[in-house]
Amino acid sequence: MNIVFLIGNGFDLNLDLKTSYRHFYDYYISLHSKNPTIEKFKKELSENLDKWADLELELGKYANNFGMENENDFVELLYDIQDSLADYLDMQDADFSVTEDDKKKAINDLSEFEKYLTPREREEYLVYKNPHKTSNFDIRVITLNYTKTFEKIYGWNSRALDLGSRRIGNSSYGTLMSLFEHIHGTTTSNMILGVNDISQIENEALRNSIMIQRALIKTEMNVNAGTMRDDRCSRAIDAADVICIYGMSLGDTDRFWWNKVGMRVAKSNARLFVFGKTEDLPRRREYMASNKKDELKNLFVSHLDFDEPSKEKIKKQTFVCLNSNMFKVKLHYPEKKTPEQIAAENADTLAKVQEVLVSVG
């Protein structure tokens, strides 16, 4: 059984990391630049923060402030935002550890995610899953995040990761995580920030610029990166029996991947699970969560270039889980030393060095 996870920024936010665009903007605006184009952009950003909820989509619109004569200025702005975002995320994604119990929970959340469904939905899924019970489970993870939190928690080192086994009768069946890909790169390598396609670059002159396409269109950047990670991710989705989307806003700038997922579900019996967030509902009316679930299903299919019968089929094969405790673990950071502790340690080290020098002399 092939299971694919697509993981977004909700994964990091669930770990209490400050990785949203809104968090980043406070940092970015505080930085000073000698470039007037960059300073002008920061002023626009600071005065219209609500408008910039989706940084990538808004950058496609902001292209209207440039022409072919100053396209280099736009590219320089894009690079400045990217570099600053990378630096900011590196500060958030500092060294941490998790307990063995939390690591076991994280592993179990990958292999038995159905425990977060309602009993009725879980039963429905188990009926679908039953024919696969006497097979190995192959889990492949695609993250759209730039941080390295996932691989740190799971101990991923570019080799298949054994997530345990289950026994049925006299036979044992394993669960492996065989693939982990940063489809948009990391803060240190091939970091991709941009729009889905040229239609999302509002400036008609710039949208045809090869330089702008290579700097702003995600699919173009992935091809030019030459890593083949986009091909590996596409193959994983095409072979999936189950696809889980976790911690993602289902935004329009990732339409390419939503169409990949939608195609797999529409053309097969595969099941799609969307794990999202919403306002807490009173326990007396938790059944009203169905409205939000329908809303997320409709949002997903709204990105698809399919006919209505295909969209309806996808919605029937889609489950939505809201406000789960999935992937929630506590990060433990090294204790920060006070200036007094550092000074005392330095003094102790100096004293030991002097003792050695005296004994040698």
C-alpha cells in the first residue's frame, strides 16, 4: 500500500515555531537596505500587511510596479525576500531534540493517521484499507517547507526509514518511509519561492520574460534546478493508494500539485485526506464541522482543471479532519547559558591552561 503525505507550514506552526509569513514580515521590515526598490517594497508591505497574507500570490501582482526596463530590479527584490526569509527560518529552525515517546508518536501519526478521524470515517477508511492489510506499507513524504524540522524529528538521512511492523497470523508486514523530498528546496539549496504559472504574473510584459519566469514560476525553477525531485514526487503521487495533505492552506500558487493529486484520485480508487484547522466548535454542535469539511473539499476542487463529474468523484473519495493533535510534539532546546555562566567557564578554562603551562615550564 502506497501512502503519500504532502506537508505544509502547518507542521512547523503545530510545533510552536513562528514560521508564518506574518511572523517573517515583522523581521523583514526591520531590516535596512540601501536599495531604494527594496525599501519602497517594505513600506508598501508594512502599510498593507493583511493584503500580503499570501506572499507568493501577491508578488505576482506586485510585478505591475516594474517594466522590461527595470526587470533586474524586480529580480533583485525577489532574491532579497528569499534570502531574508531563509535567514529568518534558519533562526526558527534551531537545534532541538524530541523525547523517544514523542518520536514514537510522530512515527505512529504517519502510519496510523486514521485514529484522528471520526469513528464513522475511520470505519469507512478501514473498509477501504482492508484489502491491503497483508501488504507492506510504503510511506513517501513531500514537504513544501524550507525548514528541516521533519527530518530532525524522524531522523531521516536519505535512506529508507523503518517505521515498524505489524503481525497478521504467522506473517509480518513492515512500514517504511522510502522517500522524503523538499519539493521547494531548503533554506540552503534550490529554495523555490513563487507562483504557479505565468497567469499569476499580472504584468503582461514581464510574464513573457525568461528571466522573470526562471525567478518566479515554481515549476520552471524546479525544472531548472535539475534535481529531478519534481519527477520523483510526481511518480509518488501517481502510484499512491492514499494521499494525505497536512498543514496546507490549499493556495492557488501550488495548483500544479493539486491537479496532480486530483488526477490520481479522479482516475483511481485512491483516497484523499485533508488535515486542516478551523475555529473550535462547541461540543454541543461538533456535527456542524461538516460545513467546514465541505468548504475545504470545494476549495480543493476549485483549483482543478477537471469536469464536474470528476470533481464530484474526488469529493466523494475525500475525507477532512479538523483540529487534530496530529504531529504535535514538544521540541526541547539546549539550555541557554547566562553571561555569568559563560564568563565562569572561560575563567575555569583559562586557569586550567595556566596550570598546564606552569607544569610544562
